[in-house]
Amino acid sequence: MLRSLGINNNELEGSLPRSLGNCKGLNLLNVGNNNLNDTFPSWLGNLDQLQVLILRSNRFYGQIESFDITVSLTKLRIIDLSHNNFSGYLPTPFFEHMHAIRDEYGKNVEPNYMREVKPTKDAFGVFWVDYASGLSVTAKGLEIKFESLLSIWTVIDLSSNQFRGEIPKILGELHLLLVLNLSHNCLIGPIPSSLGNLSELESLDLSSNKLEGRIPTELKNLGFLEVLNLSQNNLKGPIPQGKQFDTFTKDSYMGNSDLCGFPLSKNCGTDEETPAKFDRDDDGDELNWKFSILMGYGCGLVLGMSMAYIVFTTGKPWWLIRIVERVRQRFAKR
């Protein structure tokens, strides 16, 4: 039974054959970086085991209608439709039925790699084949190439199309989402405050749209957020301060002339420049440096002993494995 089909990085033209809809066991479909010219393939509704769908960098066009397919693709964890000519409103039905990225389903699934066992003639009898070997996705502004893919990796990339309308609030219910990229479209309206519920989110790119209003303070709840890009919109008002927002540079906000506050030089309510976030005392540099090192060693020792205790007393702490594997995925081959 066919589990994975990768025909990306070729010069394929025309449309995808509908006969692929008969591959009921397909987990991964990657047709990215070709010259396919067609509307969204509605026969995908037959693939109820599909977890990864990559249509990026083709010439797909038109609106993504509310096909029955969206009800079937409940196991979808990665969808990349970027760099096409899709139009119309964002496909809300997709988001409503992506149960694999919701708390009630996703957190009950043990982390595992997308692979299958193949028989061999050697003494061992079998070997593992990774479905996702060579899979590339764009995350945090970089293209990451995976040699293997863990089931907790979740991505929605609809960038560089012609989607219009507002960002659906229901996106805030996909609590296990790690990467969200809606950049380079024609989206309008405010940034939904519900995005502050995406507690696992590491990368958020809403740049180059026509978004308006203030940046929701709820986004400060995104404790894992490493990359934020809100540039080239029509946002206004003060930039939220504190937590992760203290780590973002002015590049995250360029092209929004009515924004103010750190890290921009425009201070809210005054023409004065925003002062530096931290002042350093040269006389205390050496003492602070030594104190920081001691604190680091101490915290590391306590954390290491705590993790060791948890591992030996609980057997398989999957929440801890999730954290460790997320760190490993960050250093996947690029």
C-alpha cells in the first residue's frame, strides 16, 4: 500500500491524476516545485489518512471551495499551499477539521516518526524508510530540509497567494500549531486576538498584507514565539511590551508608519526617541557576569536532576519527549 508520494522538484505540468484518490493509505503527498496548473484537487477528500500535503510553488489557482474533503482530512498536520495563485477567502473549513492540531486529539498522540517497515533479505529482516526524507518547509524565515519528521511538527503555510478577507478567528483553536505563515496575500481587518491561544507557536508571519488596527496584547501569551513578522501592513498604536516582544527587532514592524514604542524609535504620544531598553553599569559588568555564570550552573544542575528523577519515576514522560524532540527538530538539516 502506497504511504508516501513525493514527486517534487521536477517540471511536471498539467493536473494531478484523479486516480491518486484511490491511494487510501497515503500519509504524505508532496508535489511542490513543479508547473502544475489546476484548481484545488477536490478528490483529496478520499485520502482520510493524509497527514502532510505540499502543493507549494506551482500554478494552482482559484478558490478553495468548501468541498467535502475538508471533513475527511482530520489527520492533516502540515499543509503548504504557498507560492500559487489561490484566491478567495481563507479556507476556514480546513481549519475547523484539522483535529490533529487541536488539544483534545493531538496531545493524546504519542510522538513518532513518519516511517514504515520494509522487509529485507539480511539477518535483521526489516529496515525503516522515512516518509519525509528530503521534505522542505519554510519556517522562521528559513527553508528547513528534514531527514525525518516527527508527528508533533505542525505547519500551515498559505503565503504568497491572493487570499482576501479577514483572518479567521478559528485559527486560534489550533493549539498545537508551531508555524503559521499567511504573508504576501491581500488580507484585511484586525489581527484576531484568538491567535494568543496558540500556546505552542514558534513562528508567526503575517507580513505584506493590508491588516489594520492594533497588535493584540494577547500575543504576549505566546511563550515559545521566536519569529514574528508583521511588517508591511497598516497597523497602528503601541507595540506590546514585555515577554517575547522584548526580543523582536524593528524589522518585525517595518512598513507600519503608525506603530510606536520599543523597538521603534517613535515613542508613543511624544516625538522623543524611545530610550534603550537596558542600561549597563560598566563598574558592575564583571561582577554581573560572574554572578550570571554561577546562576546558570546552579539552574542547570537543578533542572538536570529534576528531569532525571522524572524519567526514572514515570517511565515515558511524553510531554518531556515533546520538548526534547522539538529542540532536535530545530537543528534538522537545512
